[in-house]
Amino acid sequence: MEEKIEKTSKIGDILELYPEKANILLEAGMHCLSCPAALVETLEEACEVHGIDVDEIVEMLNKDNSATE
């Protein structure tokens, strides 16, 4: 069963469920994925800190999910 990634999803949970998504986050400018604080941040919080459009990232992450089924 596949979960939809949302703004409120924790970075740590995303990386645990979908480790292959790290590349999308890194390419978007989130280079601190291994930071303990980053792992408990929501996707929305991390995007805000890095000046990234959270809606665009959510769309990219979920689009990629459907492509890997």
C-alpha cells in the first residue's frame, strides 16, 4: 500500500519509505537530509527554510511514486 506524500509528511518518514526520493529533495536544494533536525521537520517546514515551493515538490514526489509502480 502506497502512501501519498503531503506537505505535513516528515522528511525522515519520506526517506524511510522512499529512500530513492532523496535525489529529488537534493536536486531541489535540500542538502541537509541527514541532519537530525531535518528528519523530524515536515516537508513544508523544510521547503520554507530553503525557499522551495512545497506544492511543486509534493507534486514531483508523488508523480515519481506513480511512475515506479
